[in-house]
Amino acid sequence: MRNIKLICYISVLLCLCMPFVLRAEELSVIPYPSVLEQGEGNCSISADTKLVLDHQLKDQEAFYSEYLASVLGFPLRQEGKVDSKVQLSLQPKANIPQEGYRMLVTESGVDIRASDAGGLFYGLQTFTQLLRKDASKVTVPVVRIEDHPRFLWRGCMLDVSRTFMSKNLLMRYIDLMAAYKLNTLHLHLTDDQGWRLEIKRYPKLTSIGSKFDAGFNEMGGYYTQEEMKEIVRYAALRNVTIVPEFELPGHELAAIASYPELSCRNVQPKIHPFFMGPNIHEEIFCAGKPEVYEFIFQVLDEMMDIFPSKYIHIGGDEAPKKEWKACPLCQQVIRENHLADEEELQSFFVTKIGNYLRSKGRILVGWDEITDGGKLTGDEVVMFWRGWKAKEMNEIARKGFRMIASPTTCCYFDYDYRTIDTKKVYHFEPIPEGLEEAAGKNYMGVQANFWSHIDRSESRIDKQLFPRLFALAEIAWSQTKDWKRFKKAAVVHSERLRAKAVNCYYDKSIYNPEIE
């Protein structure tokens, strides 16, 4: 009897699985799912398709309805007789990894479920990529998908300091990032070329610091706090966290031009476009003035009111120490705290900021120079950018620091395609070889960086980001790689973006069939 039941169970299971045959080459999904099985037939989506949301999603009903209407070109029904259903379910207790989802498409409907809102949104992104439209109908292939991300930090940095980007442009890039399951927008808000966020306690940061000197005949710009809060809300609905960067102690020409007393010498430099002055300025926040720390803490307080992100980026790169060496106040700090040199002074400086952020329930992120002084507490997140130095990166990870791989060798999308093409990005492995499993878990993810000193128009920024961002999205999300499959999908998605007025670059590494 038990054998008969077992045979019947297996027979039913086989019948359920029979329609699903792996046809990976027929579906162009980026990033590629963990499990994708395609069956026979399609589900037709029409104005008579009903959108069904479980009770936990009622507050988001307007967002999902509007989103699907924008994708499909028509709204889905909420009631009455229907031909098919699109059902969204939030199941916190389901055994679905964070940001993961399950999708089942049959001829009668689409079922997407997840344990969190991010996973549900990503299921919708895959659904959107599977849609097929012609003049008379919209269909989605019969398919079963189980999917979840490899890394929880899947980022892109946009530099809005060197070239200001409008609110609408940022929202456009948020949409493009979210469509490919990138979940972190790192905004480089402050640098020598401009301070881009309203800080109400320090109005000169924007009245002076957001503008180039009049002699350069260049426009500046900044975001009001209300504008930035709107951007943050917009991003959150699309599962994108905005991580602000307040660059310090160097790269602070704009802040020092606004408040000269923040520097060691009380200088007031001129703010200039990137190529019309030194790339790295000697001016730096004074590490020996209590009022400098007061300024930083109060700016951070206002930033934290705007950005709910657990992580706050404080830069820390390319900080020249010449002025610290000549400053009696900085030298006094070195002596009183038994520091060896100015490198340890920077580590002291960063630790002080990290302690403040920790007291507010936040975590400090910095470029890899923050580790040079050797005095950090260990809970800081290190974003490694200075080339691909596997040995150094592994040593930092072994010390317990959480890491984000963001090297110039593969992840700097302001570099031209001769230096970093899409193929090179795709074959990049964010966790260096030779690292034991326990330390490997300290790698939180991977990030592309776009510095805006060269390509400054929307069209040129588009070209630098795409199609390389497809590759970055896949190495950040997917569990396995297949260059030939990805290459075909990247061509399809490049054409789709061009149809939406995104200036996607014709990268020969994906278009040339001779490049394997």
C-alpha cells in the first residue's frame, strides 16, 4: 500500500513538472534567476485581467496598480468577471530568502510571492522582462522561477558633486537601477566641486558651496531637503536605498569656501570645475578644532533626518596631510592621543565620526584609505576602490571588516570601454581567491562608480552606465555565470533601452560575435 501511494505521489509530481522544460536561451532575463523553468504556452494579459493583492499589500495597492498599468499600457481590473489573474502575495513566514521571490505563470494567471516587499518588487521586474507585446495582445510565457540575490549590497554610485544632476534625472536612474535589481544608490553629495544638499543650520553650504566661482561661467545646483526626501521616498518604493556620502576630511573645498574656519589656515578657496584647477586640493578639515567636529555632527544629524539608510558614507579617500603636518592644533591632537603620525590622525578622525554615527544607530562606510591608520573599531564598512589588490583586501576581510568590492579595474564606469568593457565587468569576481569561507562572508557586495567630471550630459552618462550596468547587476545578483547566454540577453536589453530613449552604448564585447 505504501508503495502504491509513493508511485501515485511520484506520478503526480512528474505530471506537474512535465510542462516545465529548461529553455534558458529563449528568455532574456537580467540578472538571471537561480531557477528558471519554461513550459508550453502563454498567459494572456488584458484589460480583463484582475490584480489580486493579499491583505498585507492594501496600503501599496495604488503603487502596484499604477506600476503595472505603466508597464502594460492599460490598468488591470480590481473586480468583476476576469479572464486571468496577476496575484501578489507577501508571506513573511515563507522560506524565501531576503529580496527573493517565487513566480509561477500558468495559462490562467501569474502568481508572485515573497517574504518581503523587496522580493515582491523584484518578482515584478522579472515579470516585466518576460512580457511580450504585439499589436493585439500582451502575453507572458508559462514559467516557474525561484530566485534570490547573491549579495545584499548591489550598488551604483552617482557623483552629483562634480556635475549636478536634477531630481528628475536621479529618479530616472533609480528606475533603471531598480529594473535590474540594483538596490543601493550611493550619492556622492559633497566634494571640491560643490556641496549639493541643503543643510539648514549652515546655509552658506548651498548659498556659496553649491556654485562655481563666477569666473568659470558654469552652473551649480543643490537639492532642498524636501526634494531629497521626495527622491528617498521614490527610491524606497522601488527597493532602492540611498546612501549619502559626506566626503571628509579631504575633498572639502566647497565646504571650506563656505566656512573658512573649518580649515587649518582659515582659507577661502575658489570653487572650480574639475579640470580647471588641482584634482586634489591641499585644503582639508582641521582635525584639531572642536568646532569642526561640531559642524560635522550637526550636518550628519540633518542628513540622518533625510536618509533612513543604516549606512552613511564618509569618504575618507585622497586626504592630503600637508596642512595637518604644519598645523599646531593637529599636532597637539597627535601628541595628546599618542598617535604615530598623520595617517593615524586620520584614523582617529574617522573613528570619532564612526562613534557618533554608531550612537545614532548608523554604520560608517568609507573608501579603503580609512584603514591606513590602523585605529578603527572594526565595525566600519570598507569600500575598496584602489585597484584589484586581492592580498590587501583579504587581509582587511580577515580582520572582520565588512567589504564592498568597487575596484577601478572593473567597476569604474567613467572609464572608457577600451579600458573596461562589458565583458570585463561580467567576468569580475567580487570575492578574491584564497579567502576562507568565514572571511568571505564579510563581503557584502559589489558597486559600480560613476564620476561625473568627464561625461556630464544625460546622454553621455547613459552611455557610460549601459550596457555595463547589466553585467554589474548580474554578478551582484546571480548565483552562476554564463557569458554566452548573458551576451545575447544584453543585446536584447540594450535594444529595449534604446526604444525608451536610453543612450545604450554599442559595446563590441557583446555585439561582436567573434568575441567569446
